[in-house]
Amino acid sequence: MTSWDLFWRSFYTNGGYQDVLDGLKTTVIIAVVSLFLGIFIGTILAVVKVAPQTNIGIKVLSKIADVYIAIFRGTPIMVQLLIVYYVLFPAIGLSANSLSVPIERYRLIVAIVVYGMNSGAYVSEIMRSGIQSVDVGQLEAGRTLGLSYGYTMLHVVIPQAIKNIMPTLGNEFIVLIKETSVVSFIAVVDLTKAFKSIADSNYEYIVPYLILGAVYLVLVLGITALIKLVERRFAKSDRR
């Protein structure tokens, strides 16, 4: 049998396509939810970093933010997955039993938490540059009108910052899609794990891995096209 015949038998005849669809769903869920979690965490870190260092509390929070960013940007995502899954969560009493969820969902939760926290470290720097790209007069105008620093930042500055960094956030989403390929280290069945299972079933790796690469490429090209569409919409709104 040819390499293609072996792949087709495992993929279609033996039902491997169902694992691929489930793996694709898992990959997208991890990337999407982690991005939103990363935006939430990153925004908080960025606001702390750009806030005026007027009191000891802000200074302490800024140092904590620095440490957080250094840890998550300075260690591989695979190491972070292993530490959280095998060390941190068990140490604080979090397990599938304590959360009353199936082990597969527990692993998915761990993956989302780790990827979200990792993304937050990168998004914080992206968001910080976005906030600093907004004319400082916007913040000063809000304060002049009697708005608090937090309210002005949340309702005036951050919306403009997000608009400015939308393309970069899109790139972060692409990175998350690709980095999910290592979640199999904590036994999460993602897209990569699904294709690896097909390859392992007949010891034929060429076709499954080539198709896996093609699937990731299609995903990235689709996201890139969506980002460009959003950019054009924003450009039109600016002209209006």
C-alpha cells in the first residue's frame, strides 16, 4: 500500500477524521479562550505599568508585574504546562476530583490557564505600547472633566489602544494557534496529537505530518485574512 492509502485507511476507514475534528475544536478553543484571558491579564498589567508611580502600592504592583512578565516570557510554554499540571495545581489542591470534572476537561482547563497567563505577559507589552500610542491629551482631558484615572483609562484610552494594536493582537492569536501543538505533553488531544495518533497507527509519518502542516497553514492564512478585514473596517471608520 502507498503512503496515501495507509493514511486514508487510518483517517477515513478507521474513523481517524473524528479525532482530527475533535483535535481541531480543542486547538481553536484553547487559542480563542486563552487570547481573551491574555487580553484581560495583559490589560491589567499594562495599566499598572503605565500608572503614575505616586505611591508605594503602585510601585509594588509594578514590580510584581515585572516579575510576572519576566517569568512567563523567559520560560518555554512546555515547561509552564508541566509545572502547572504536575506541580502548582496539585500543590494548591486543584485536581479533576476537587473540581468535579472529567480528567479530559481538567487538562483542557490547565491548558487554557497556562496559555492565557503566558499570553497575558506578551499582551501586556503590546497593550502598554498601545496605551502609550494614544495622545496623552486624551487622559488629561478626562481628568480635567473630573473623571477618575481608572475610569478615563478604561473608557477613553484603552478602547483607542485596542484599536491601534488590533493587528498585533491578531498575530498573538496566530502564535497561540501554533503553540497549542505542545499541549499533548499533558495528554490534551489537540490537532497535532490527533495526526500523530494516525501516523502511529500505521508507522507512516510523511503524509499525516504534511497534511498537519497544511491544516495549520490554512488556519493561519484564514486568521490573517480576517485580521486584514478588521483593519479595513477600522480604516473606513477612521475616514468617516
